[in-house]
Amino acid sequence: MSSMLLIDDNHSIFEGTMAGMHRIKTLIIAICLILAGCSDPVLEQIAKQTPISEQRVAQLASALEQGQVRNAKLIRTYSQKLRQSKPELSDLIDEFEKDATTQGPMYKALLDRLNTVKNQPQMFSSNQAIYEELLNIYQAADPVLYSDALSDPLNVLADMSDGQLPRVNALSKAQSLQANNAQDFGVGEQLIGNPNYGQWQTGSNGMSFWAWYGMYAMMDNLFDYRRKRIYYNDWGRYRNYSYYNDYGRTRYSSPSQLRKQTDLDTRTRKSFASKGQKFTSAYSKSRTGSSSLSGQSKSAQSSAKRFASSSRKSSFAKKSSYSKSASFRNSRNTTSRSFRRGK
């Protein structure tokens, strides 16, 4: 009888909630990492950093829900105003408004990356790569830095308003196009190259073109693009400023996404070289166009430059998929920008 009770007790334990099992699994992993830390100090760093990064991501969710992320609040405001002036764009506006919540692609991507570290550590080739990814997630979830990153979808909404709503944290489109000798790739160009909104696909002609994810594909039909397809070789040479590509790429991309970007850039460069032509990397230099960004973003840009110099050696399956991470401190935005500035 006692043995049967023991079996029943064990059975009830294993039929606990998924949340309980997840906590037990996390605890076991942490204990194992700490115990192994004596032979590998990086494992101990991973064990300590994992709950810290988890907490930061959870705090970001709370900040978004409570309206404490500046550009998330502006996304809501812009969305409301734009629905009134352009109700025909409501479906697309609804999609962009998700960026102000935990249902947006940027926040979901942080969760996915955190889960990959915790549940699929074999995807990383070294403990150092895991630790660096945890640091990048922690830094990307900083509410001030995250607010800066939201300037891209926010400014897409501004451009959708035909100038009725001002850009934020960025120069006007005309000013940045002129400053960068860039090509106008249409409304939404700030998000081209950002894997949270689309991806580069290779056509039958061997050329890579931008394809939007899901509902974002509506932009192809709603707006008059200069081309039906935006090809990587054109965009790479003549792209305009965007926060993601010029400041946040190493923070708001997974290691595998960064590897794909590097591989595409390398393939394009080799293709041009085979024809006796020169291709300048899309990430070889930062474009002009930022305005009133936080100190965190400026530090991220410096880190991104270090990443660019070593990206050819980076790989999701090699030593490390990130450059050395710069440390970020919690701080308030070092500059301010009024709601009506930026036209």
C-alpha cells in the first residue's frame, strides 16, 4: 500500500503545471551550471546572468503595459491620429500599434532569444557565445534603449501621415536622403533589413529581394514603391538611415540572424567582384539621420562598429556570434525632444 501511495505521489508531482515544471527545469540548469562553474568560470557567469536577463525582459513588459516607454506611448498616439485621417490604413496601423505592447515583433523576438539560450544551448558553439547573447538581451531590454529602437516603426507611422505627424529621434526624410546620398525606397524603408519585419529572399535570378512578413506585406499594395521588388544590391549601396541598421543591429538580432546578414553581404560582394565590380557593404558605415538618441544607443553604435570589423569571422556555429558586449547602465534619456519637433 505504501509503495502505491508513493507512486501516486510521484505521479501527482509530474502532473504539475507547465509553469511549475519550467521553474524546476530552470533551477536544475542553474544548479548544474553553478556546480560546473569551478571548471569553467563562464558557466558561473551564465548561471548568474540568466535570471538577471529574464528579470530585465519581464520589467520591460511591465514598462510597456504601464505606458512608461516613451516611443511606445507615441506609437499609440500616432496610431490613433492616423486612423482618424486615414481610416483605409487601419489594418496596417493596428499591426504597427502592436509594437507598443508585448505582442509586437521586437518584444517577442527577445523572448524567443531568451528561450533559445535556456532551452537550446547546443545551438551555441561556446559558453562565451551564450553569455554574450544573455548580455545582448539584457541590454536590448533596457526601456530607454528599447524606446530608441521603437523609433523605426514610429517613424513609419509618421511617414504614413504624409508629414502631418513629425518624425521622432530622426531627421526628416528629405534631410537624411540628401545627407546620405540615399535612394528613396518608399514608406516603411526604416524596417527593410530588420528581421523582425521581413527577410531577404533569393529569386530565380539569384538576386536577393526584401519580402515582408505577414500583415506587413500590405505595404507593397498600399504604397507606391519605386520598384515592385527592393533588391539587396541596390538597398545595400543606397539605403537611408534607420535605427536598427545604424545603431541597434547587434542588440536586436539573434546570432543566427546576424550570421545570415553577414553571409548575404559576403555573397553579394563576391558576385560583384566576379564581374569586376565593387560592392560596398550595407553596414560598412553608419548613415546620418539620428536625432536626440540616448547614451545607451550611442554606446551601442560603438559596439556595432567593433562588430562590423569582425563580422566576417562570426558565426552561429563558430566561436562567438557577437562582438564583445559593451556595458550599459540604467540611465534616463540624455536628451529631450518635443512632440512637435522633427519635421
